[in-house]
Amino acid sequence: MDKSFILNKTSSRSLARRGQLFTAHGKVETPVFCPVGSQATVKTLTPEDLKSVNINMILSNTYHLYLRPGIPIIKEMGGLHKFMNWDGVILTDSGGYQIFSLANLRKLDEGGVSFRSHIDGSTRYITPEDAVSFQQDLGSDIAMVLDECPHSEASENEVLAAMERTHQWAKRCLAAHTLKSQHLFAIVQGGLSPELRRQSAEYLASLDFPGYALGGLSLGEPKDITFETVRHTLRFLPENKPRYLMGVGAPEDLLEGVSCGVDIFDCVLPTRVARNGAFFSRLGRLNIRNAAFATQKGPIDPDCNCYTCRNYSAAYLHHLFRCEEILAYRLATIHNIAFLSNLMQEIRTSIEKDCFEEFKADFLSRYQPTNEAIRIEQKQKWLFGRNGEPPS
Amino acid sequence: MDKSFILNKTSSRSLARRGQLFTAHGKVETPVFCPVGSQATVKTLTPEDLKSVNINMILSNTYHLYLRPGIPIIKEMGGLHKFMNWDGVILTDSGGYQIFSLANLRKLDEGGVSFRSHIDGSTRYITPEDAVSFQQDLGSDIAMVLDECPHSEASENEVLAAMERTHQWAKRCLAAHTLKSQHLFAIVQGGLSPELRRQSAEYLASLDFPGYALGGLSLGEPKDITFETVRHTLRFLPENKPRYLMGVGAPEDLLEGVSCGVDIFDCVLPTRVARNGAFFSRLGRLNIRNAAFATQKGPIDPDCNCYTCRNYSAAYLHHLFRCEEILAYRLATIHNIAFLSNLMQEIRTSIEKDCFEEFKADFLSRYQPTNEAIRIEQKQKWLFGRNGEPPS
């Protein structure tokens, strides 16, 4: 595909952008949030559920699919779209992030990375060329280069080494990539160092990828640092290419990311917290387990028009969560994805009307974000405690 | 409601019956199988899912709803139909069976039964009048009397005492029942004794209930004994009233029950085994975890037209089960309920055409039931091992 992205409009008072991403499975209006379907399913949902809340782009994880069911099986089944019965857009992560956060006993050499599967402990070895080949076999619409994502406590030298390896691997991925219907995006690394981020963005921009992701962020660092780094890095990336901020999905962060000029987001947050009983609302996250909901006749979010809010009282959802009924997790997930889908639609409309900044200020004036200290603690607990289980 | 049941046709070569059950939430074609929604949800499914497989009658459990969320909450929410967003027919079990199988420290006296909640250990006391009042508050279409269900190893004296108490309680339930839009069914007890079953059926028939259930069966006894008892007991119940065999739901058992003259069945089996990866098919139950399914491109059951079989390969279902993805449980449940719904439709059509016996013989000639010894072992393990968790 020659043209992967059209930039339609830029806000006159911020860097917010309104665009369109073109893929082999259709057009995506940006800025967009992609729900995560790590194992070829957005947890609890069917493709129809996703379409019912106007989602037409999801993310899946090459690392997880490589381990189960294995890339050859999905290839034999006709590719990932057919395997999971999803005819919308799929972006696949390369597996880099998962290898560096989930797998054990990583060992890097010039060629690639060896690691132990977090599922069965088997030893695996993956090269940048493998990561491209796997994603071509999956047939995703957007593929990512294999990158090295340093830990948040990595030393400056480690961050530098990871960035340089990411650059070499990006070049090799680009050379190995042959599937014309698939866009291959680069991943900018460089930790929290403005200098390294600039170097990384400039180097990768020189290779002329059809899109650029910002990796290695939202790993527990304070949010102002995250967005300072995003804003700084995007200055060195081409305006006419889509920018993808990996692992960001809280409503307040989506607004901030958009105002920095980000076009694509993904995160397990809305689906993961849904399964814990946290429902997004205009006022902040609501915990359905709170006793106050036990007798609430109306929906949990009166402003919402999703299947869950149209059909079920907060009292019923409270009951389902209390009884750990499986239906609870699906109903909560539908709501949270609908909430973010609507939010992104409103963001896009506000950019078109050049009133994004007012929309953002208005939203944030009512929305109570999850406490920063609690958020960092939860995130770090999750990052360090999840060994052995998938992240979504 | 004056007339709850019309008997349209009886097979010329067996006792199979084709009828219609009339309720405040619509007409039910019989013979019918009711999926179980113990806690105000048929596990994993929405009302739309149930309707998509032509289910218009479900069972819910007063015992479970009494403990969580509590009857007053459901009453305040406008009744069980509104609470769970189901406008089809609901039959509620009285709680008798659950008190005698799930709860701890049961103590019977003339008035009722005290027991400890299997959820939080709290002491509760329920009378037959309470059981009726609860079900009237729930607003179910068909309610059951409170009965005493003896253990399968109970002595003859214990079975006799339980039967006599069940009779006294049935009379008290009938006297307490005032909700005209709700049918109150009696429950025949008497263990495996032909003499006690006759006495129980005759006594309850004399009280002129609008319908009769057969309780205390399918508790691990050999199947030929079950159906011998069913056939024997039904001889002493009025022809023009619906007969409900509680806790039976395997395909081969539904056919046998229908041939004895049963009109209504319920069982957690199809939904419970679905969540373990067992899919019904015309050849018997298929275990989706078998390696052979890992690469099967077609649906697990090529004869099936349900949402799951229309949209997903066996390979994908195998993958979802292997990864313990929540979507797996819903897709399997949809299939198993669709399978039984179709089976009951075929049974009804065959009775209309007076070829039920041929249909039954043909079905059984291909269907491989689960091995009897394994079945009894599984059932007893389940009956004795489930303390502390709901049965579906």
C-alpha cells in the first residue's frame, strides 16, 4: 500500500491531529483506541460485540500467538483474521515487549533473542526476521518491528544499548518485510532520555517507515514524564506518518496523548479493569462492587447507550460480580470499550470543529482520574507480579 | 390462570406427549428442555443468546437468589424477569433440593427447615409458606412447592418420612399460594420405592395441582432404575397436567423421558459440561481439548447451525479452551443449548407426525452416550464434592 495515512486536520491550539489510516481491511479514523486481543480474542467479546461499539481496529500479540496456538496453525487456518472471525483491522505487536517483560532467561546476541516461554518453560530463539515472517504469516494489517524494551530501572548505558539494538533490528525487519498489503511500523526507544529519544526518532525517520510507535513508556513512570517524552519525541518524527503510543488507554491519558499529536493507542487497561468490576464513567471509574449499587435500578452509567447500560441495572451487574458470574465480565468489558470508543469519536469530532482543547478541559473538569500514587503502585504490582500469565 | 396445559397429541406406540404450557410470559411448546440460570443468569449467556437458540423457558433457583442478592432486592427491582432482563418464561425451584444438597447443618422441625448458608455460614430458617412467598416475590411463571429430597443412600424409613413431610408441605404451600398468574407445581418424592412413589403421586394428584414434578431422581442411581421409576410414577398422575422430570438433560435421557410421558426437563448438564469443553454432537459428546481439533478448519459440529458453529472453526475453539479464554465458555454453552433446543424441536415434530419412536431409535443408533460407569462416578463426585459452590 503506497499511502497508509492522510492527515486531515490539525488543531490550531495544540498538536491534536485528525486523520485516516488506510489498511487492507479498511479505513480507520484517527485518533483511535485499539482494544487488545492478545490471544486472538479481545477477552470475553465476540467480533459482533466489538462492532456494536464501533470498534474496527484491534491489537493482537505475536508473542502469545507464537506460543499458542503457534504461527503455523494460524497460517494454515487462513491467517489471523479468518482464525478469529474478525474482518476489521488488526495491528500485531512484534513480541518484543512481551519477550522483555513476560518471558524468562532472556539472552541477547547479534542475531536475535533467546528466552524461555512463560507458558511451558521451553527455550525459544527469535530473530528480527522471524518477527516479520510471523506477522506476515498472521496477515495482520499493521506489523511492528522487533524491539528491545529496557526495564524502567535500566541504566543509561543499558537504555542506549537497547536503543541501538532496536535500530539495527528495525533495519533488518524492514529488509525482511515483503508483504505489500501490510504496513510495518518502527518503534522508537530511548527510555526517558530526551537526547536518546531524539536520536532514535531521527534515525528511524531516516529509514522511512509508514508509521512510528513510541515504545518503552507507560511503564510506571510519572505521567508528566511520559507525556513530556511523547511531546519531545514526536517533534522528530515526520508529520505525515501515523504515530502510535503503545500501552496507553486511561481516558485522561488518551486526551493528553491526542493533544501531543498521537494518532493510535492500545492498552489492556479498559478490558482488564472491567473484569475487576471497574466501569468507566464521565465522573471517573466506578467500582460496581460498592454496596451503593446493590439496589440501583438505573444503569451504572446513565450517559451511556451501550448494550450493558441499555439492558441491565447497576443492581444486576453488582449481583453478577458478587457471584463471580462469567456474564459479568463480558457486560463490563462491553461498557468500557464503548466508553472509550465514544470518547475517541468525540475527540475526533472536536478536532474537526477545532474545539478539542475545550472538549478536553470540559471532560477533565468532571473526570476524577485514579489517584496517581495508587495507579503507579497498581501498575508496578501488575508489571512485576504477572509472570506466568498473559498481560490482558 | 385457569388452564395451564393442553395435551395436543399422544404417540400411538409410546407414552410420548405433545402439548402446550400456558404462562403469564407466553406459551411453551412441550416436551421442553429448560436451561438453568441458578443465580439469575444462564451461565455465560445473555437473554438474546437464549432467544437465538429458540429457548423461551429457563429455570432459576430460589435458594441461590434468597442468599444472593436476597429476595427483597429482586422484588424491589420489579421481579426476577425485570432484574435479569428476561421476558420469557421462568420456572423457579423452591430451594428444597439445594437445602438438602448444598447447605450445611440442616435441622427439620414441624414448621420448616433450618440450615447454614453454603456462602457465608449464616443460619437460616425457611418454611413452606416462605418458599411460596419468595417465589411470588420473584414473580416466576411456575413455582415449586418446598420438598424434602432424601439422599440417595437414605433408608426406607427416611425416604418414607421425607415423602410424608413433602406431602404436608405441599398442602401448606398450596394454601399459602395466592398469585393467580403463577402456577404452583407439586413434587412427587418416594425414593426408588414403587409403593411410595405410587402413594406420593396419588396423594398429590388428589390436591389438584396445575402440574407435577418428579423429584429425588437422577441422583446417581442407574439409568434403568430412574426411568422405571418415572414410568411407574407417571401412571398415577393425571394425564391432563404437565409432568416435569427434575435434573435430567443428557440427550439420551431426554429421549427416554419423553417416551415415558415427561413434558418438562431441566438440568445444568449441558451448560456445565460446555464449560469443561464437552460439545454435544449427533455422535455423542466431543472433547474440544483433543489434539485432533487443533487444526480442524470446519466447525466442531458440521450438522449444527448455531452462532458458534456458523462462525468459528474447531481449531479456534480448541485454542480458546487451551488458553482458558472466557469467550470459550460462552461459545460452547451456545452450542450445547442450541443442540438440545434443536433436539427438543425434532422430538416435538416427530410426535406430531407420530414417528417419535423411529426418531428416537435413529438418534440412539448413532449417539454414543457417555459411559454409564464414568457417568455415575462423575455425578457422585460432583454431588459430594461441590459443597460451597453452586451446582451450575
